[in-house]
Amino acid sequence: MDLKAKAAAFPAKAGIYLFKNGRGEIIYIGKARSLAARVRTYFQPTDDLKVRNILAETADIDYLLTGSEREAAFIENNFIQQYQPKFNLRLKDDKSFPYLKVTVKDEVPGVYFSRKAARDGSRYFGPFSPAREARKTIRLLAKNFRLRTCEAGVFRGRRRPCLEYDLKLCSGPCVGLVSQAEYADSVRNAVLFLEGRSEELAGRLDETMRRAAREERFEEAAHWRDVLRTLEHLRVKPGMISVKLEDQDIVGYAQAGPVRAFHAFLMRRGKVREAHEAGWEEADSAPAASLRRFLESFYSARAAPGRILVPFPPEGSEDLSRALAGRAGKKIELATPVRGRGRALLDLAGRNAEILLRKSLDVEASLGDLKNLLGLSVLPVRIEGFDVSNTSGAETVASLVVFRDGLPDTDEYRKFKIKTVAGPNDVASLAEAVRRRYLRRVEEKAALPDLILVDGGKPQLGAARKVLAELGLAEIPLASLAKREEIIFSSAHPDGLRLDRTAAALRLLQYIRDEAHRFAIAFHRRRRAKRAFN
């Protein structure tokens, strides 16, 4: 695939892109709100000498997904400092995005602009992009919470309040014009503001802004509007930057049939500065065993950090942790967070692993093969997959996964608690899930899939086909994939189609089937655990 065609396949999502020369060295790094739109511009006619020189040396292009455009800016900065690409003239020094520092350890805390976060007992917030946001926030804190911004030497030497007090930008703690308790309360409110976790604070500010607007005090209303915007901006924290300065790795995993893909982000002193990926084929290996193999291989060449985030426990987790600790000379924690920032980091690493898997599967070719094999009239850009899970008929659930252009669209995943089926009847349970899904899609006039895949054989295929016919949707192509034998059943192949195990089309179907199975199992286990707890 030539570079222009490769760029056309980039997703319309936020991330960073990397131009590499023939030796695999990164020669240019950029950020984008939409990778597809931004990278495409490099291959349009231009007189820009820099772009021409970059393309003249480029042998390959690649990308990493990030959680947001703002996060992409921070990762771009970290990667440029780490790899020093020849065509990135900016950001090569160690100048980083700034933080806001509150010296909570001081008897009378102050708020300051800081280029780095340190373990010095202070509270750090940020980073901020652009840098003026940090300075603007300091002004907002001074005006609204009256915290001091003067240096310690100036503060200790005051005998009367300075101009900041006269401008109502400080409460005058240097000369005792505010009690220690009142000032401490202001510091606590300011920290709540910076953490962006106080709904009560936001509500009060919003009411103050609206009251000022009603009374036509528009300058004051604009001021409170800016305070609210800054509060909202601070709520969207970049997940791949941490003010705790921790060292940890984040490992993502994706699988389609025998193909395994891994993506690891390396966070050092609170910043993700490197990313590594690997993939291989294993015919009969459980995901936990594959993850262990990756971790053993990955950390044979480098020391493990104190904490490694993994999507699920690897095989022999405790033994592996002890082995890694022995090599690194420190305790190693293998953690699988289920919520919060850690979970968001794992999800992001997982999405990047899915991209590697997609490259390995050659999804464009896979979709074309599926179209031809199943006799479809259009390329199956949108594929929806179903699976059912239960334990001896108890807590039966079904899952729906949606794939667009060969990649999971997790925002459209759905779960079903089976309501009308008693006992272990996977066929009837599947029929209920299919009916509920497409009855609602028809009522909402929502987009319908180009292909539906169900886990199972002829019985499951027949049940789903009957439901679709009753809903007037018999024209939607339908296929099933039986486990173990990996036989594809469809209208074009009523007696089953057995493909070579390495066929790209089969691997894509396995990817969708396995993802639906994983999603159903996870939901079922949560339901079972909840019932056991109750």
C-alpha cells in the first residue's frame, strides 16, 4: 500500500501521527483532531518546502489514538522530546506544558505557575494547553478566592498590603487582614475549583452569572462565564498525563481467532513517552496465556515499572509478578482497574491494539472477501454480532457488538437481559435479543447493518432468520459461525463453508464472534456475582 492510500485509511479520530524513514526512525510527529483529515493534507499539491522534504524521506506513516485533541497535544510534546525527530523544530527542548502549583504545605498557601510537577508536598494541577490557560487560571483564583500569588520572600517582608489587595486580587494574609481559618477555607474552595469536582460550586457560579446577566451587569456575567468555562476545561483531564509522577505501563490486548495483538504505553514520571506493539499467531492458547507470554517477552528486554495495568489477569499472575520483581529488584503490581482513569488508559491501549490487529488482518481485503464469499450486494461496512451466555439456564444474557470498517464501535455495544426464555435455551434467547434489537431499530428508523453475524450453527441462523422475516427485514444478510469447526453458514452456503484457518475473511468473523462472546461473558459474570452477593 502506498503512503497516500495508507493515509486515506487513517481514522477520523484524535491522535498523533508519525512519519518514519526507511530505517524506521521517526522523522516527524504531529497531532490532529482528525487523523484522517490532517494527514491527508500532506499528500495534496503544495509549495511548502518542509512538507516536501518530509515526504522525500518518508517510507512509512503510523499513528496512535488518544482520548482527545487536548491529550494529543501533550503526547505529541512528550514523544518529540523522547525521539527528537529531525523535522520537528519546536518542542525539542525539555520545556513542557505548565502546571499550576498550590503550596498547601505552607502556613499561608499561595498559587503559582510551574513548568514541572515535583514531589515537594504541594498540589499540582494541569498540565495546561496553551500555557496562557495556566496564567489565566491563576488570575481567576486571585480574583475569586483572593489567594496570594507573591513569592515567599515578598510575603514575609510585608508591613502593609500591596497593590494586589487594593485591586481585590488578594485578601491580605501577609498583614492579618483575613483570619487564618477564612483563608484556609478559601484555599479549600480553590482546590475544589481546580479539581473540577464540585457540582455545588459550579451551580452557584452559574446562578451568579445568570443573575448578573438579568441585571444587565454584562461585564461581570462574562467574568463568571469565563470562570465556568475554566472549571469545565479543568474537568477534562488528559488521562495520559499524571501529576503523581508515577511509573507504570499500560498494556492493551486484542484478538481475532489465532491472531493476538498487544499495545503498551510506557509512562515515566507521570508522562507517556513511548509506545510499543507486538503481535503473533497462537492457534490454541487462552488470552491469559498469551498475555503472560507477551509480558515475559516484553520485560526480558527492559526493567518493569512498579505498576503494570493489564486488561485481565495473565496466567499465573502471582508467579509472574514475583518473577518480574526479582528481575527489577522491587515489588511489581499487576493491576486491572474496572473504573476511573486507569480503566480509561486501558481502554485507550486496547483501541490501539485493535488498530494493530486490523492491520494484521488486512481488514479492507477481509471485507471484500466477505462480500464475495457471502454474495452480498454491498461491502459489509457495518456488521453486528450476537452471542448468548448463561450458567445452566440461570442469569441468561445476550450481547450485541457493532463493527464499523472492521473495527469495534464500543459506543454502540448493547446488552440484553433475557426475559421470555426459561432454562438453557440459547436458540430462543438469541431470537429474543435479535427481535428486541431490530424492532427498536425499525421504530427509531435507525441505521441497519450490512451483515448480521450470530454465534452458532444452523439452529441459531434459522431462529435469527425467522425473526428478521417477521419484522420485514428478510433482506438483511445473515451468517453464523460455529465454534470449534469454524464453519460459516449463510444463505449462500446453507450446508456450511469451511475456509482455510488463515483466510482473512474468517479471521474477521472470528474477531467479531470472539468480541461478542467476551462482552456477553463479562455481562453474565457481573449478573451472577450480583445475584450471589444479594
